Amino acid sequence: MNTEMKELEKIAPELSKIKKENPFRVPENYFDDFSARLQVKLDAEQNAVPVKKNNIIRYLKPAIGLAAGFALVFSLAYWPLKTLTPNQTAESDVQEISVSDMLFASAVEGIDVNSFYELLEKPAENEQLSDEDLANYVNTNVSEYEIYSQAATQ
Amino acid sequence: MENADREILDKLKEEKTRNLAFQTLVKTYQERLYWHIRKIVLNHDDADDVLQNTFLKVWRNLDNFREESGLYTWLYRIATNESLTFINSTKKRSIIPMNDASEFLLNNLVSDEFFEGDEIQLKLQEAILTLPEKQRIVFNLKYFEEMKYETMSEILETSVGALKASFHHAVKKVEEHLKTRD
């Protein structure tokens, strides 16, 4: 028994008790067949045609990748915006027009026919109203009851 | 360097004799390398994969072999590295997070139909699996293969002193595990 084994027995009696045997086994004829199986792999590797990459493409690859990335982001973000935005603007335009129409219509409804035609015939500039104009406006648009009730509150 | 290794290397350099010389190299070392790998990865199928990868790597790197070390040492170094690469990649691929690969390796061993050890052998393997990766390799090479520290030093690129200390610690840990676990 060599000194190493004696030392081992001294520091590891439990380990020394265990019979040093190989608990592993291999399938039958494994080592006989191994080199043939390996040769198949080697042949496949040797016969594989190496793909020669174009040098320019290899150097431009990062730039092409970056450009492709931008194109993808552009197509994913800009294109839907471009196609969807005009429709949304058109819809909001329609909405705005219809609201102003409605306001205009309600304003027109509040004016009597004579005043409406008068407004159409008059020029759009600001004019000072005379006492006669004011009296006519009050006579045609405000009832006597409203005039008395206003006067009573003041 | 052994004469047989010298002859293999000389023939590997010649284009005409390269294939035949490589076959000789495989035949000469397949069994020794297999058992070295098997003791690290434990499972037969994994050992077979790693052994094939080892020889493929050897074939691809024949021109890079500078002969600064022996052929045998170079092959063992590649086999060791391939085994550790295999364990680490398995650890990374695993869905269940693993702090170390010992649990996976033990399961692999228990489920391996080509493991025929008895209870005490399984317990010994379990004890060896508690060792850190490098200590485990040192223990296997010294305890089972009875490799000289000088040879081991070339393969693992570690000083003889450090290897002796590593083996000593490994033996004590294995002994401790064998004592405490019934």
C-alpha cells in the first residue's frame, strides 16, 4: 500500500471502507462502435459546404440591421398614424361644423322674421343705434309685461 | 511524449495520413477520456455527447496544437473543459433555477440505466457531488484514476501544492458526508 493510500485510510476511514469499483457501465459494443459514429459526424462536417459570406454585406450588416429596424418602427408607427389621422380630422371637422350650425340655427330661431331680413339687408359695420331703432326693437321683441317687471325690479 | 503519441502527431501533420492517424488517436484515447468525462457528467448519454464533442474539437484544432504539452494532457484538458461547458449550459437551460448542478447530476445518475452501483456507491457519488466543481475533478482524477499530481497539474493548469490541498479538503468533505448521512 502506497503512502497516499495509507494517508487516505487515516483521514477518511469511512471512504477507505468502500470498495473502489466502477459503478458505471456502457451499452454493449459502445467503444467498438464509437469511432464509426464519430466518423459519420466528421464526414458530415467535412462535406458541409462552407457558406461564403459576401465581404461587403458582412461589413454593412450592422447598418442594414439598423436601417431595417428604423423601417420597421416607421412602418409600425407612421403608417397607422397616416392612415388613421385623416379620418379622425374629417370626423372632428364634421362635428365642429354641425355644432356651429346648430348654434347658428338656434340664434336664427330666436329672431323674428322682420329683424332677420333687416339684418341681412344691413351692412355688417358697427353703427350707432338711434333712439328710434331701440324703440322699434323693444316694441317688436319685448312684451309690455317684461318691460314693467324689469322697471319694478330696478 | 510517448513514442506512440509522437507517431500519431507526425501522421496528423501529413494530409495523406491525417484521417487514419486521427482514427488511431480516437481508438487510443476514447475509453480513457470516456471514463474521465463520465465521472464528471455521470450519465452515459451525456458522456457520449461530450466525448463526441471533445473529439470534434480536437479535430478542428489539430493545427493549433503547439505540442507544448503532451497529447494526452491536451486531450484531457479539452475533455474536462467540454464536460464543464456541458454542465454549465445545462444549468443555464434549466427551467428550475439551480445554484449548483449537483441536484441535476444526481437525478441524472439515479435515472441512468447504465448506473449499476449499490447503495453505498450511490452514497459515495452523492458525497462527491457535494464538492465544488474543480475539487470534484481533482478527487475523481486522484481517487479513481490515481493520476499523478504532476500530470493533473498540466491538465488543470494548477500547481501541485494547490492540487494536494484540494484533494485533502475533498477527502475530508466526502468522509464527513459519508459519516453524517445514513
